Amino acid sequence: MNAKSKNSTLADLKIIRVFSGGQDVPDGGAIFSARANFTVTGPVDASLQLLIDDVPKYNGQTNNAGDLNFLIDDLPDGRHEYRLAHEDERTDPFTMNAVATKPFIETLKDSTGDVENGGSTGDTDLKINGLWKEGQIWILNGAEPIVMFRVGNDRSWGGDLTLAAGKIHTLKARADDRSESDLYTVTVGEVSEGEVKITSLKDSKGEVASGGTTTDTQLTISGSAKDGEIKLLEGDNTTPVGTFTATNDVWGGTFELTAGKTYALKAVAGDGEESAVYTVTVSEASEVELEITSLKDSKGDVADGGATDDTSLTISGKAKDGKIELLEGDNTTPVGTFTATNDVWGGTFELTAGKTYALKAVAEDGEESAVYTVTVSEAPEVELEITSLKDSKGDVADGGATDDTNLTISGKAKDGKIELLEGANTTPIETYTATDGTWGGAFVLVAGATYALKAKAEDDAESETYTVTVNAAPPETRVKH
């Protein structure tokens, strides 16, 4: 048995190694590519998931040693937490920063330490640093370039930064290729208290902090202001993304944004008074395409168009959450029904031997996956035969002879009772049981005869005759004295 048992626990579930760009990546480290290889371990022959920020993204199956590699080519930019999951178990996070398509602002520091994104400081002299591949980095405050840094051989950049007091600054790093980092917002000193404020921004999951990210395009905003009309503007655009009415010094409501953009929102009162900027990024909407990603038998993956001897199979795929029916051809009765959760679905199902199946997954809204074809081979028919006859010296060939009366026979047959007969005699010499396609054992013959042996199964199938001669015992010689 393997050193790893089927009852492996969380101790076996581990991200062993992350490798990218020709080197190992430590926990908390950075890579400069969207490609990395995760070497992991888990229970043997188990389905594992690799999660990014607690969202399942990749699926894989461990081998009979509990090992698995996830080779990923589309890692998201930025600092993210990676976890390995099996059923209800999850590992501690492995944190990695992918700097693949845009620069990254890593830290902003004042005289006391880090100033977090969306935070505040009393200092005007700050230090900023980050990561990029090569060339120059310009720091922009809003749309205005304010300082330039060179990227070092270690791919880091940074230095001193002076910001004006009494303002909220929206910083971003721009590379030579015009790619720009995510926004980094900081308040320097006491911002004069205007009456117009944005106090809250919420998506379907809860609060979205200034400088934060959401996948929702419909958001709910609230704030304070003296009574009157409040326009919600974005950047320098004078067309409001929403118009609200402040009553009893509060205002708010819902509004729509477009996915795939970062917004610098501000509330403007009728007298022109403006709130501080509230920054939010709406992630690009990722449409989950319904697909079958894997089909496995007891030996491993079965490719689309492939064949298997197994009738019990395991399927997995991607889909938006909901019920998934697995159909075959034009048949509307599903061969299996599954539930997609966190954009993945799968489980086991049964097919019949001796057929080719055109499988497709169908979602509740009628969307269908591409067809996945598999052939389940016909169960091989085991022919009844005598494969071996042995005496004390070894094999006795069909038609051969032996001096032994005690012999051992073996053969093949489908499972069940096997009778060893001789010639036309219906009384068996011996009876055996075929298991896993084989049968055999010892039996006794009488010396001085030739035997036409045959095996007979319960369904009356008979083997070919196997002939053996048992030599007569030599005459006893008496010695006279």
C-alpha cells in the first residue's frame, strides 16, 4: 500500500513548491510572468482545487502517490492568496505578487511606517516603491506626472515623493509601454471638512473601500451633504453617473458603472462644493463558458474521442452556478445531473459497455457545452481453456506423458464453477471455481492410461481437449540373495 493512505488528512494537503521564470518563488514573493508551476500534494487519487483569493479556479487529480502539478499560464496581476482545497479542507494561503502586464505599487511609507492604500498620513515627505520589469516608471498624481524612477536590476523601483498637505492624492505608476498600475489613494494632512462627503459604497457582498475592487456593476452609494441636489461625477467628466437628493443632510442610492475600469468618484453639491475622491475598480466581467474539462476512468484521463474499459466514469467542468445535466446525443434523459458551485461542477456517472457516447453538458438556461466523445469498450469475452498442466518436474505439453499421478491444472474462464471431465465421462475428475477469469488446482489420475481432459463451464461451454498419458508404474524387481 502507498505511504499515503486514502484517509489522508489536512497534513497531506500542501503547496510544496512554486516555480516561475526559472526559479523558486518564496511565500510572499513576486514573479514577472503570468506563468507558474504549483507542485502540490494531497490524498492519493483525489480531486484538488487551486483557489485564488478563496475562489476555485483550477482543478486537478493527484496520482497514486498523492502528487499533482498545476501549470498555469493566466495568473492574475497583483498580490493574491493561493490556497489548495480538497473537499472541506483548505491550506494556509501562499501569497504571491504577479507583475506581468502592469507596474505594481508595493508600499508607500511615511516616517512611522507603511501607509495603506486608502489611508492617511500627516507627512508630506513620503517614500514609494514598487516592481516592474525594466525601464522607467513615472508616478502620476491624478493625470499629472510628478516624479520618475528607474527600474533596477532586481526589478524594483522607488524613492522619495513629496505630496501637498490638505489633499487626497490618487497615485498610479506608468511604465514606458504606457501600462499603468492600479490606483493608490492617500490623504495627506487634514482635509478641510466640506459638508459634502461620500461615506459608503456597497456592492452585493457589502462595503467596498476607497481604492477597492468589485465585480458588480450596480452599486449603492451614500453620503452626507446639506439638503439639495447631489451629482455623482467620475474624474473630469461633467456628465453625472448618478444624481441624488440630500434630505436631512444625507443622500444616496444606486447607480451603474461599466466593468473593466477604475473610477475616481466625487459628489458635487449645487453650490459647487465637492467631496473627496472615492476610487473603485470594477473588474472585467468574466463570462464562465459551459464546458467539459475532464473525463476520468480508473486509470486516469480519457481524452475527447478516446476509449475506456470502465463503465463508471468521473466528469468535471466549468459553468456558472446552477444545475447541469449531462446528456448523450439527442437523448433528453440525462445520464447524470450535477450542481455547479463557484463555477465548477462534476461527479461520477455510469455508461454501458460496447457503445460510443457523444456527451454534452446543458445548463438551466439551455446553454450547451461542446460535445465530448468517448467509447466504452465491449467487455472482453473470456474463452474457456486449459492453459497449463504440470507434474512434479514442470509443464506437461498437450499430448505429452508423465510418470506422476498427482497433477496441477490451470486455465481461463469467465467466473463461476468449472468441472474437469475426461472423454465422454460426465462425472468430473475435479471441480474448481474461476475467479477474475482464471481457475485451477490439483487433481489425481490413475497410472497406465491416456486421458482426454476438457473443462466445462456452468453454461455448458467446453474447452478444447488436452491429452496426457500417465505412464504405467514400472514393475517391481525383487533381488534374491
